[in-house]
Amino acid sequence: MPTTPKSLLWTRTDTAGAEHAVVDDGHGLTAQGTQLAVDPVPYTCRYQVTTDTDWSSVRLEVEVEGAGWRRSVRLERATQRWRVTAAEQGDLDAVLTAAGHAPAGLPGVEDQDRLADALDVDLGGSPLFNTLPLRRLGLRTAPPDTAHRISVAWVLLPSLTVLPTEQVYTGLGPNRFRYASGGFSAEVEVDADGYVRRYPGLAERAATR
């Protein structure tokens, strides 16, 4: 039976910003979205992400721009390897320095082989991307306290630097899971389809009227 694309809107709770995503999850996930945020400098981010039918990530394209600069990165996975390409126009580091922030460094990744174990991608500040491992691991129906340590290709914003990182997803029962990475953790509330409703310290889903 055909599925109807979903339109999801989150407001950021950690900074001034929002995210709107249109998703089709009939056979894995195909989604496109836009993020707006003011921290560390105002920017607009547009992305497209695709998974296979098992919800393993296969492609992510991201463009981010602000006053006087633009960056892009593309991640593609094939034959168990990631290929990463990145580009920059203008000078984000100069903008950050002028605003009193540390330079961001280059977009992309220095060593693509360090991403070899990653089955998921994660875009900084986006609650949508938590759904990918949640659905892939089946945490919505897993027994409580079922923990999974995963490798992720993490795309930072606004720099679009790509880092290999470890994250831990732990099912907490119906519509809840715990996310942990480094010294950070949060108990996240999702809907019946696994999309975030409330992510403490990051975002909340806007209710439809």
C-alpha cells in the first residue's frame, strides 16, 4: 500500500532555529530538509538523505550557507566504503573569527577509511537523523534496556566536517530511547513511527493544528 510523505517541523530549544523535513519511509527512508540556526553564526542548511530498505544510510548531501560563504559535502556508500566529496566558496573561518569564534577547519574528512564501519549518518542539530539507527536497530519494539553501540559518520554544522564517532542507543520501552555519545546523553521521546517528538536540550516537534 502506498505511503503518504510526512511533513515534520521541529523548533530548536538549544538555540534560535528550526528544521522542516519531508520524508517518505515506504521502503527505507528518503528525506529532504532545511535547517535554520543562529549559532555560532546565522546559517541555512539544506540536506537530502537516503537509506536502503534496511534503513542503513547510503547517501547524504548537505549544503550550508551564510553571509559571504557556502559549503557542501556529499557522502555515498557503496561496496562497504564511503566516498566523501566537499567544496567551499567564500571563507567561513574568517566569518567565525570575526564573530569571536574558533575557526571551523575544512569540510569533509581527512581519511575516508575511518568511516568504513559506519552504517548511519548523523547531521549535527537534526532530530530527524536519530530515526535512522532507531529504525535500523528495531529499538521501537526491543525489550527495555537493550543497548547498541554503533559507528556513525557525523557531519558537523556549519563546518560540514565529517567525523567518525561512536554513539549508544538504548531502548527504554515504547516510544523512548536513550542517546549517548562522549559525555552527553539524553532520553528522547518519539512517535509510533520513530520520529522525534521531544529531544531534551535540542528540539521539540511542533504540533499540527
